[in-house]
Amino acid sequence: NPIKAPELDKCGVATNLNTGAMLDINCCPPMSQDIIDYQLPPVVHMKVRPSAHRVSPEYIFKYNMAIDRMKRLPKDDPRNFMQQANIHCAYCNGAYDQPGQGTLDLQVHNSWLFFPFHRWYLYFYERILGKLIGDPTFALPFWNWDNPKGMTIPPMFLDPKSALYDSKRNQDNLKAVLDLGMTRNKDPLQVVSNNLTIMYTEMVRGNASVYDFMGKPYREGDKVNPGPGSAERGSHTAIHVFVGDPREPSGEDLGNFYSAGRDPLFYSHHANVDRMWTLWQYFLPNNKVPEKTITDPDFLNTSFLFYDENAQLVRVTVKDCVDNLRMGYDLERIDLPWLDYRP
Ligand code: C2O
């Protein structure tokens, strides 16, 4: 059977998975008894998520204003920036158990729930930002780390005066070329070429079935972490580690599940992870895997809870998120140079 949405009134203590210690922060969301089954609204104007390295100063201004407003919302408003960050902590650090399964933890990483959970998470985050600036067309920028032009932290996140800034990042990597293979090679050209080879392997060559890309099945009653898909295990994790701050006890912010969402860069990182799912489904001509979407009902009927842009608690299902266009957003078209990096 599919895993059911967590029960908020049973949300408990979270654990730092890097150390095994209990976390002294409460990452549970505000309670509400009023849950609505979410219906995707009709798409009036398609949003287009832009590549973060290519956006205009006007866009950066708007995005910064939206995040600033999110940070200024009352602390107990589920749309507040820290509350949004805590969503990741609650779903990823053992604060929730699987309903009806005793104390069995619920975990959205290292399985086929990885892409759908993060897609819904970003979906509401983006709608909240749009609402806060009165712009329903607002679309999150994706950190285009699969393209050589995007293989550094996007500059808009580096301005200490901006709401997009976070001081807890690896200071040696603020302007460094991303190293997806964690090679520590000092030659940026070699690192870029190695990154492209890694992308090709994750997106095309290494995948013999849809589960190799999406992650392994995770059903009601299953133990956590059945196995990540290729992109989750590889580039996705490498970037968390690349940005996380080694001066902090546990790689905070981006290098640890409980704190990752506190860095605004997290949402642009994941917007590109999400883009990899769309590319995999619709844009890889030489992908030989016959099945591009998981059709197992246990996958499609898994549900999660989120607060929407009106602070209404909603229940969403995986089946409503498998097509990004139905959710109302498209992606700026950027070349995929890694398609030519067959090792
Ligand atoms: Cu929920 Cu990049 O992790």
C-alpha cells in the first residue's frame, strides 16, 4: 500500500542524522485539524522557471523582496521562512512516523519519494513567494549546475545584504567550480569535464530502469532508505556537501537535512534537481529505458501534507505532481552539453 500523509499531532523529536543526536529545535509545523484534499488549480498562465545565472536585476530584486517578506511573516505562520525550512527537517529527520505503523520513521529521501516530495515542497514555496509579492507568475530560479555556465553558486546568493544570503556556507567554495565527483582536482577545466561525464552517467548511461533514476520502491510498512536514484545519490548530494559549511558542527546549513532549507540556495538547487526529473521524462532522446514514469499505484497514491499559499493545510498525492506542466510551470530551455559527454 502507499505511505499515508503524516499525522501532524504525532510529530515528535527530530534527530541529526549526521551525528545520531536528538535535535534541540522543534521542527514540527503548526497544528490544524482542517485538511483539504488539494486540487491542482487550472493553469491560467504558465510560469517559467529561469536559469539562476541568467536572470535580470529586476528579477533578482523581486525574488529578494519575496524572500524578505517570507522571513518577516509571524514565526508561527506556516508560510514563514523558518517554518518552510522546518518542513524539510520534519520529513527528513525522523520527526514523523508512518501512520498506523508504530514508531516506524517516515523518510522522503533515498527512495522513489525523493522527486515527488521535493516537487510539492517547491510548488507551495513558489506559490507563497508569488502571493507575498502579488505576482502569481513568479517562478523560482533553478541553479543550472549541469551547465558549465552554472557551475558556481549563482552570484545573487552571495550578496551579504540580500535576503538570499546565508552565512553558513563553505567559504572556500563561494566562487569555486562545483566538483560533482568530489575529486578535489585543482584544474577547473578538468573538473567541468568530469562534471559533464557524471551528468551523462546519472541521466542516461547508468539507468537500466525507471527505478535506477527515480529511486527504489518505498511502501507502507517499509523501513526507511530502500535506495536512492542516480541523481539523488550523485550530483544532488555532492552539491549539498559542496555548499555546507565545514566550520559548523554538522555541515550546516546545506550539508545537513535538518538545516538545508534554511539556506535560500536550497530551493534553487532543488529546482534544478526537479528539472532533472522533467528532462528525464520528456527530453532525453537517447534514453533507452522503456518506462519513464512509475505507474505503480503505491507510488502514485502516496500522500503528503503541506500548507498552501493561503496557510491552508492540504493533502497532496504523487499522481498530481508527475507532470510539471499540469502543475503550472515550465522551464527555461538551456542546452544540455552533458548529452555529448558519453564516457
Ligand atoms: Cu531533501 Cu536535497 O534534500
